[in-house]
Amino acid sequence: MKSSPNRAKQVLEVVHSDVCGPMQTPTFGGKRYFVTFIDDKSHFCVVYLLRNKSEVAAKFAEFVVFAETQTGKRVKTLRSDNGGEYTSSTMAKFCSDRGIVQKFTPPYTPQLNGVAERMNRTLVECARCMLEHVGMPKPYWGEAVVTATFLRNRCPTRAINHDKSPHQVCTGKKPLLANLKVFGCHAYVHVPKEKRTKFDARSVRCRFLGYSEHEKAYRFEELESGRVLVSRDAQFMEDVFDGGRRDYHQREVVVIQDEETTDQDSLQSDEDDKEEEDEAAGDESFEPCSKRHPRTQSLEEAVEMSAVAREDDSFEAAYAVVSVGEMPTMFKSAMESSDAVKWKEACDSELESLHKNDTWDVVPLPKGRKAIGCRWVFRVKEN
């Protein structure tokens, strides 16, 4: 039987849903299922992780309130199979009270619920590939499914229009893609001054898990403790992976973002008011907070840092006198010094090593960006 050609005329006119699971391996939070709600018009998908199928009714109620609030439209029809999670009295009462028509497929005909079935299959395949790519174990499947949904909502699909994504059809605005990162890669997450002592590390090494549901921020797993951190201030290493933890206890979630934001992978726009954004740096740029909100240094801190700097300068000066004399500060001065031959040999050796290890790739400079400068740093290593 071919799929119906009668596509919904407006957002939320028809919503498709299906439950996937149970998974043999639960997530760290004990979830074994996920349920999807797909808008027929835009194919925008919202996913929820579940411990039990009995949670479907509550999640649908949550979805309806959220979607209707964000779009100003009303959910009119819910299409699903006739599983007990959809035919329960709780679900029936909620739909009846909201004026939502439930349409069920006949028993053993999953093809008639094709939109939701295909969506679940697509998300599982994407999540599997993401986990395989970085070598992460199965308990991370929940993070992978949620991230796959976030990405799919922002990719063009032939189901609606080759040139538009579900997000764009739903909101009328193009999503911002410059902030997408490689799932599972390593990153150094900045620790705010208020949450560390003077001798604590300023950043912690983490694993990137995806995009925060409630903040304009990223989700990370701290490698040492296994805590889940939410932050927008991080330096990513998108080519570094090491798999994931093998101990499956539930993890603590810690928000270390300074600002309070209320955005989620939603029918809501990824772009803020046009007068407050430009193409190069919108509100969702995930730029480090230190760049967006420079911190004012107190007088006491300034005096303290000045004293430390003076001590450091004195030490460096004394060390230079008793060890190797004045170091060249520029390539030109090194080539004009009495040790020019040795400096040249050291520079050639370093360049050869960089080329041999494929340290960099030459790529076109992105429009509107400036290249970072570099210089030689000359030091004599003492045994």
C-alpha cells in the first residue's frame, strides 16, 4: 500500500508517533525506550527517552504544550499504532480534553505508520554510526539518538523540500550550523572562577555529548569523574576520541554556564531578533563567556597579579644572566646572532618534523575571518 498523498497543510495538523525499544542496554539514566513525535507538514521531530512505555502519555502531553506554545498552532490529529501506550485511558482522556483525534493503524501493519517507523529507523542508524565512529559503548545510545535528532531537524530532506530543513519549514528561518561539533570528540571546558580555587585547573577535559535542551550550550561528560557538564565555553578537539566510560552508574548533571538561557532543540528559532544578531556571530554562537562578557578585575586582584608578574620578571632576568644569556626574540635577530648556524638547524629540524607529521592542512580562509599569526620562540634547553 502506498503512503497517503494527503500531506498536512499546516504545522501540527497531523503528528505521527512511534515507540522504539526496549534496548538491551539501558542508558546511564536507566532509559530503555525512546518515543518520537513528528510533524507531518515539516517533518520536524521531537524525541524523548523513556524508562517504560507507560510514560508515553505524559510525554505526549508535554510535547503538545510545548509545540502549541512555540508555534501558536494546535495539534489536531495523532497517528500511531494501536499499542497499549497509545490506547490507554490516560492518553484517551488527554486527547479528548484537548480535542485531538487519535487515528490508529490496524494490528500488524507497521507500514501504515511509515513516517514514524522510518524516523525511528533513521535515528537508530545515525546513532549507531556515531557510536561506532568514536568507539563509545552502547549506554551512550540515548545521547547519540538525541543528538541525531537535533542534527536531522537541521538537514534538508526530500520528504518536504530538497532545499529546506524541517527546522526551516517549521520556523521560516534557517538554522545556524556554524556551531555543530563532532559527537564524542574531546574538549576542554572552562571552569568559572567562582567554582575553582587559585590553584585548581582553569579547564577540565571532557567528552562532547551533544546540545543542551534548556540552555544555548553544549553537553559534556567530564573524563575523570563522569559528571555531565553543561557549558558554552569550551575548546574542541574534533579529531581526538577515546571511546567512553564502561561503568554504567547514573551520572550527575552540573550546569557550569554563567548565563541563564531557555532554548531547546525545538520548533523555536535558532536565530534571535535580527537587530541583535549578524550572520557571523548570532546569539547561538556558543562563544566563550569571557569573550562575550569581559570580567572586570578588582583593584586587589590587579595589585596581586602585578606583584606576581614582577617576581616572575625578576626570576626570568636572573635565570637569563646565569644560564645562556639573552635569547633571540625574532627570527631575524636569531639569524644575526653568533649562534645563527645552530638556530637555523633547529628551525629546519622543527619545520621538517611539522611537515612529516602532517601537523596542518592548507585550506581557504573562511569569509569574514582573520588568520591567527605565529612566530618562532627560541629557547636553549639545559640538561
